[in-house]
Amino acid sequence: MNDLAERVARFNSSLEDVCAAAGRSRNELTLIAVTKFHPAEIIRELCALGITDFGESRHQEAQEKAFALQDLSLNWHFVGQLQRNKAKQVSAYADVIHSVDRETLAAALAETDHCVECFVQINLTDNPARGGVSLAGTERLVEYISALPMLRLRGVMAVADPAHDPRLSFEKLRKASERVRSLSPNATAISAGMSHDFREAILEGATHLRIGSAITGNRPYSG
Ligand SMILES: *Cc1c(COP(=O)(O)O)cnc(C)c1O
């Protein structure tokens, strides 16, 4: 086995362990390999190892990879901050957008000719520069999105607050998810958990894991 195959095997086995400990079924979870800053070739290798869902956070890079890998049948997840003027272009190749955090972005995404699947990203930190709507503003944004026929809300997404135990962040997210579900009953998904905190996310009900370095190894450059 090469290094990549070994990391995938190791990750899959710890994922099984965490699921067993949490009393969750592996089948409830979608594993998204976040491949930002890595070349398209690593995605081809990961696809051969059985991974079908990929996450990217920068539009131009994501667009190039999706174009270069059109021969593979992959699901593309856009997980980065998104500018309104790029919304249409991103929705052309991304199957799911995890970072809808304001009405103007939702409105821009809704101006397409096809249904766009999305998550509302919630900011669980005190830093407004991080992506995400505030917890207090979440329900209003969900109501706005629910009124847009072209958007299909899948659920909520967040990155844990690095200043605290990630379990606390994911508990807040789970409670937010319950409130969102009461407004939008089909929005049941929870996109949470990265390489260092996927255990805590699974314990709090995550359905979509966004795993980068634990699978890909260190990112080659991060400019
Ligand atoms: C990079 C990134 C990830 C993956 O992070 P790792 O710590 O490498 O697992 C997950 N979610 C988002 C939004 C990211 O930008």
C-alpha cells in the first residue's frame, strides 16, 4: 500500500471505531475528502480507493479540478467562503454548497436554471470575520431560503470554535439543527467534523464529515 491508501485505510478504521462507540451506523455518514491545495491527481487516486465525495474551498481551483475530472462520477461539495458574484459559476459544478450564510448569497444562488442543494453555515465563534451566519440569525436565513424554490436546504454546517472543546460547538450546532428542522423539515443534515474533531462531531449527530489532512496528508502549500 502507498501512503495515501494507508491513510485512507487508517481513517476508515478509526471511523468504524468512532461509529461503534457512538452507537451510530457508518451508513448514516457521508465522508467528504477535502482536497484543497492538492492537485487533481490525488482526487483520481482517492476515487480509485472508493471515495466519491470531494470538498473544495476556492472557486477557481475547484472549477479547474471539476473540469479536469469530468470523466469520473464524483460529488463536489463547495465548503469555502463564497462571494455573491461567483455564486452562479460555483453552482455550475458544485453538487452541494455548504457555506450559504447570508440572504444576498442565497438570492444569487437561486438565480439559476437548476435546483441547488445547500447548507446554512453557522458561525460558532465570536469572530464575525469567519464564515457563517450567527446562531441568532439562523432561523431568519432559513426562512428566507425556504421561500426560494430553486434552493434545496439540506441542513446546517459549521467549523468548531478553536477556542473551546469542539464538543461544545457541535452540541450548539445540533441544537441549532433541531430549530432549523422545525422550520424546514427536510433540512436534517449536519455538516461537521474535520480531521481533528470528527469524533466529537459524530457524537453530536454529524451526517457529513469534511476530512482533509487525515486523508490527504499535509497540504502542500496554503497560499
Ligand atoms: C480545509 C477544510 C476542512 C478540512 O480540514 P482538515 O483539518 O484538514 O481535516 C474542512 N472544512 C473546511 C470548511 C475546510 O476549509
